[in-house]
Amino acid sequence: MSEQLFQARIPIFPRSVKGRFRSLKYYILFVAYSIYFLLPWIRWDRDIGPHQAMLFDLAGRRFYVFDLVVYAQDIFWLAGLLVIGAFLLFFVTGIAGRVFCGYFCFQTLWTDVFIMIEHLVQGERNARIKLAKASWTANKTWRMGLTWLLWLLVAFLTGLSFTLYWGDAFTLSKEFFTGQAPFPAYATTLFLTATTFVMAGLAREQTCTYMCPYARFQGAMFDQDTLIVAYDEQRGERSGGRQKPSKSLLKQEERQQQGVGDCIDCGYCVQVCPMGIDIRKGMQYQCTSCALCIDACDTIMDTVNYPRGLIRYASERSMQGGKTHWLKGKTIGYGIFLIAITGMLVWSIATRSSVELNIRPIRQPLYVVLSDGRILNRYEIKINNKSSKLKRYQLSIDGLKGAVLELAQKNPIRVHPESSNVVLAKVVSRNIEHTKTRTYITFVLRDVTDSTQPTLKKVSVYSLPRR
């Protein structure tokens, strides 16, 4: 007899619910989908470059984000964004638990849409359960086929929309459907179509429970003051436990007198949970803090005229009768770090220069001693023009008395918009008395087309013969 190593998946059929948190999730879903699907189609006029608001040009090694053009050299900005995102997640989790998972995570957003399609085609929870258990008749085949077809359509639009961020949306979409798009466009779209269909349509809660590492390490960020979706066990159970309403247990006062809790054991909170858990069993790592069980419970409490809040956002400390402490050492630390890193990133973007100067000494050979005794060093100079206008730059040297700069191009140097120019340079100096094998020289770059631009200086090594 073989040992079973894992439990087979138990299908979950979430019931629909109305309430303030469900409405909030709809609003966030609408905004997120609008941004994701429409952003590639927004036009953005530029003097040079693509007229698309957001486009990631891998071939040109440029990333266009509205008026901001990010070059490959600015990759540290991405590192800054990732650090900000990580610590923002830690900061929010320490205060409000897994609200990111419940409201903003792509898995949650896409699963919501897939469940909505399932509900639209197959009906409410009970109808979907019956359909799943039924044999494969014409009705089941048609409904399941239509469900999967709509899932596939959403998944395809998801993959195609992502692909359109990497090329002109109008041109690339036309090429895609006429068979003229490059192979990576089809491969990327196919891959994301398949993963979206599987993750949001078939795997669903298994993705959050078993694949996402956040479900496992979130506990390290929780404490007694972290807001979680909590069931008020003292009110819901009391000494007599939870019982369904009866003739003598209709009013809340009657239940209190008999020691019976306010929970009427309707199971609505369990039925609406997309993770299939019972929040009345306490905090569980599967819970994504989507708060749909709060809406469900509040609906029932309104129906039986009991106060809301049997299930609510609350901290462990407040559930025990204490006061939630918002200002904690780690919260303040995360906040200060986030403000500092965000400020540094904004400052770096706001103050970046429109030109970049890179100096690379040519080391083969390190230097050349000319026939008249003068010393020659060679350099490869790369000038990046990050602006959208043609620029002319005057290059000079400083720091080495009597040295002469010779360029392989005319000086001032022309550099086209959003382009670079590589210049070979020679620096010749007289054979000075020295005790070191190297000194330093400063290259000075001045924008002659715009006198308001600051002068750029770059220090490099100047090699000398050994004495």
C-alpha cells in the first residue's frame, strides 16, 4: 500500500457577497485593469523616440515612462524601486497584515475576474457545485466550455497587453495578428496566457498557499498590534457556543441571557472565502485579508439586527481588551528608511544630468614615450546625450600643466539626441620630473549649445614612465 504524500485539492466555489470591502476590491480591480490594459495604448508626444507613454525598448536599451527616459546606466533606479517595494511591503504588513495580497496582488485581481466569469456563466455557488458534480451532459459541456473560453480570452489579453509594453502597441498588435511579429512576441504572449489561465483559473488558492513564499514568512512580520481579519470569539461563542436562531434565541438579549454567542452558525463567512478557510478557527496563514468574510458577517448581523463587527479588522491586543500600539520601533524604522530611500531616488531622478561622460584609459600600452621625450596617453571617451536635442560639447583637460589634448574628431563634438558618441583622444605632456608612475588628469565637458547646463568633470589616471 503506497503512502499518500499530499492531499488532493478540494475545489472551492466562493459565494458572491456585497459590502464595503467587496466594493473596495471592485474599485481597485477597475483601476488596476485600466492601468494595465490601457497604458500601452496611450500616446505621448516626444521630440525624439516612440510616441507611446510607456515603452520598454530593449534593442535601444531605453525605457520610456512618460517624460522620463531611463537608460541602461540608470539600472540602479530599478534597484531603488525594488528596495522601496520590499520595505513598503514589510511596513504595511507590520501594520495591516496581508492587505497587499487581499487587494493589490495580481493573483488576487485576476482570480477575482475568473471567479466573476464563472459566476456569470455557471450561476451562484450551489449551481456551480451541482454542475461540478454532474455528469458530462450537453449543458455541462456548454457551460464549462464557455467558462474556459472566456478564461482563455482574458488570459490571452493579459499576455498580449504585457507584450505591447515592449514595442509600439499599434504597430506590434497589427504585426501580431498578421503573423509578422517577432518570435519573442508570440512566445511571451503564449507563456503568459498559459500561466494566467492555470494560476487564476485552475490553481487559484494553491498558488497563494503553496507557491507564494509570502504566505510562509509573513508571520515573522506580525505582532500583537498587527491588524488581521479576526473573529470575536468571546462575543460569538460566549459560554454556550454558537447556535442557529430559534424561537427563544432570536434577540441578542435572549442569547446573552442563555450564554449563547452572537454567531448563528450560518457558514456564510466560510462560503465567501476564496481560500476556503473558516476564520472562526483563528488566524491562519492561508488568509489573505481580503475581508469578504467581514462583509458576509455584517450582512447577517444586519439581517438579525445584531451589531456589526463580529468579524472585523482588529489586532490581537485589541481583541484581548487592550489598545493597539501603532508607533513601534520597527514601524518607525521602516518608515524612516522608506522616506530616506524614496527621497534619494526622487532626488537622483530630479537632478540627473542630461549628459554622461565616461573615460576609459587605453592600457595597451600604458603610455608611449615620443621621440622628443614627451609622454602620450590614449583614452576612449564616451559621451551620452540623454536629451532630445542635438548637442555640441567642448572637451578640454585640466590638472596636468603643459598637457595637450588631441581628438580624432572635431572639437566641439556633435552628439545626436538620445545617442552616444565614442571619441578617441590623446593627451601629450612634456617629460616632467616625477617620482610616481601615475598622476591624475581632469576631463572637462562643456555644453556649447546651452550655456545654462552645468560643466561636467571627470578624473582619470595619467600613466608615467617609471624612474
